[in-house]
Amino acid sequence: MGTAVFFIGIFIFKQGEKMASKRVMSLICVAIVMTAVSSLATAVPIELGSGQNAAGLHIEWADGYMAEFLVRFDTTSISGLGLFDVVESQSTLTTVKGDFGWGVFIDGITYNGHSDIGYGGGEDWWHYWIKNDGQDWLSPAYGVSDRTLYSGDMDGWVYGRAVITPEPASIMLLAIGGMLIGRRSVRKS
């Protein structure tokens, strides 16, 4: 998809070179590049499990690799650990879990040659994020063993930084907002 957007952008740029100012054309090119880049930043979901309901599991390793699983289930809900159970039973993903008596935590995730395990200092640990259907990502005050997901919900895991990669729509809104602010400041000068 990103390649198609890129070539469409080149076509529009060539056609509009004579009709529009360079500033407008550069803003259009930036928007097109941001769309292409944001589409590359997302992982294509791998469907696992069976059933009418589905919840997502998004994982980002320290090396930048991302994987996203769409886990199907027949029950009304599934636990955060249940998501991992389905993914681990139907793929090559493995986890290292720990339990100090207050709940199970994820201490390592390995998949397709990408692996981050244990605490490495600073932000180098697995940060847990949740996203309930239609809401933004947030870091919960509880762990994966206490999480209940319903159809449309997602869990996210990020190693090495305390932020999760936003969806392409969020990236585009930020890029457009930045371009508009930049444009306003240039006009005032």
C-alpha cells in the first residue's frame, strides 16, 4: 500500500508542479511520505484461534520489529494471559513468565528471531499497554494476569521504551497538525 501511495504522490507532484506553489506541493509531498511511512510502521495482523469474537495482541521489540496477532475466541471474554496462550500454541512465539505471588508478569517474548528477555536497566523491560474498543492506548495499573479483554480490545507490549507506536491515523493527524502550525508561523514572519 505504501508503494502505491508513493507513486500516486509522484504523479500528483508532476501534474501539479506548474499549477501550485512549491510550498503547497512540498506540504502535499510531506503528507504523502508520512502516509507511506506510517503504513510501513504497522504490522499486518496474524489471525489465530477460532470464534466470532476477536482481540488483538501488538508486540514491539527493541530492534524495531513489530508483530500483531488477531486472536479469535468463542467465549464472551479472554484474559490477557489467554491471548498469549492461543498465540503460543499456534505460532512460534514464546514467552518467559514470572510470578512473585501478586500476579503473573511477562519477562520475555521471542518470535521470528527477535527476542527481548529480562530487565536491562532504564526502560529496557516489557511495558504493558491496553486499548479497549474505540479508546486510546493506556498503561494500566494492573498486570496481564488481571486483564479481561472483550471483542475489539487489544493488548500491547513494548520493550525498551515507554511509548507504543500509534496507529497510522494518529501519525497522519500529528503530521498534518505540524504542517499547519509550520505554515502559520511562516505566514506571520
